[in-house]
Amino acid sequence: MVKDLAIKDVAERTGIAAGTIRMWEQRYGFPVPQRTPSGYRKYSQDDVDLLRRVLAYREGGLSVPAALERARASSEPTDRPSIYGAVVAGGPLTPQFLRKRTLIAISRAIEDEALARGAAPIVIGAFQREGNYRAVQHRYRRLAQLAECTVVFADFVGERRVEGEPVEIPISPADSVGNEWAVVIDAPGYAACLLAWEHPRSEAEDARTPDHARRFEAVWTLDPQVVRRAALVGGALAGRIDPDLGGKLEEALRERPLAVETPAPGLTALCNRMIQYLEA
């Protein structure tokens, strides 16, 4: 791999003016060059590849911040075993502790909006147990009829791919995603995701807690950049079992524009407050 490229070399290889590269670094913190002892910037081929992606996204109509975020998301390793962990680590999201019945209500609202819009979404769902998925399988079959691709994770015996239906990807309860709840909808004009994970409990706690009252640490958002990150991680996890499917999902996500560049300010925060009142 080529290392130690000067900024003029990067400008020549990307077609982006050196002044623009410096401005993006100062304003957006990207790219992040290495520095020589004398203070000169030094770049790698990875930096060149990322800047080329940014340029392609800009030519596709994205703003500079959105193009930078998308380039970062598409270049980061996304084979982490946890959708929740990978997304929360990217911030900024505020986790809440929500009961299962609240998660069901939010999940249905997100799914219903996708069904109402019918806008060729990419759909990712994680259900922990196969029984949890079978209870709502009819909903996901409807989504799959509208979707470009629908992938669901649970402790299935094996992978199942049937034309026009969700692709079933098996996971182990020992995997991080085996303890997670996820509904991810990445569609033209609409992006939403709910992600949650269940803290380990003792057998005595399990016996005392009604199923509908089980609590999960959860985040949800309408931010299309965060939703895209969740979808990319879900695609990478599917790719561990089915590399062809994972590759197709990543390609589809990279080619489609973000739903919107800037969601309504405070919308997620306001809805979080509503949910807290419902949980009280």
C-alpha cells in the first residue's frame, strides 16, 4: 500500500484541490493526515480512496458533511458482532431502559410507516429467538414484498432464502447480536431504526419478570446517517454467513442516497420524552 503521500499527490490522484482538502480537515476533522517531525502532512492510499468516495457522493448530490459521513461509514469495518454496539459507539445517541411492550409498539410504528410508504426499503431485523420472529413473520413477509432486501436474524437452524420473502440468517445466542432487538429501515425518503439489547439476568429474575415487562437498553433514531450505519453493520453480519448476500447489501446501500440529509431538529429527543412518560 502506498504511504507518505504529500497533499499535492493526493490532490492529483483525487482531483480535489489541496486547499479544499485542508479546509475539510479544519472544518470537519477529515481526512486525518500523519505529520512529519517538521509538520508536513502525509497521507496514505486509504486517504485517497476515502476522498474519492467523498467526491463520488458529492457528485451524487450529497452535501459535504453527508458525503464525509457516508464515506466514513462505508469504509469502517462493519463485521462487529453487535449492531447495537457498533451504532452506539459512533454516537451521539442516548440509551433508555424500555420494557418489551414499549419496544413492540415502537417497532410496529416503524414497520407500519415503511409499509405505508412502500418505497423499496432495505430492512434488517434481529429477534433473538426464532419464536419471536415467527410471531411477526407475516409483517416481515409484507415488508419483503415491497423491499429491495429484507434480512432477519434469530437462532434459526440454518439460512433460508426464498424469493420474495425475508432472508433468514442464523445466529448463536452466544453472539452479541443474539441478545439484541433490531428494526432497521433504510428507504428513499424514510429512515428509522430501533436497537436494543437485553442485559444478562439470573434464572430467579427470569422467573419473576413477566415477558412483557422485560427491560432492554435501547436507542432509536430517524437520523439517516445513523440508520445507514446500522444497515451496513447488519449487512456485514449477514455476510459472515452468506458473503454474496452481504456484498449485495453493501453495494445497494452505497448506491442509494441517504433518506434526508438533516432530520427535523429535536424530533428524536421529543419522542424520547414522550416514551419516558409512557414508561413511567
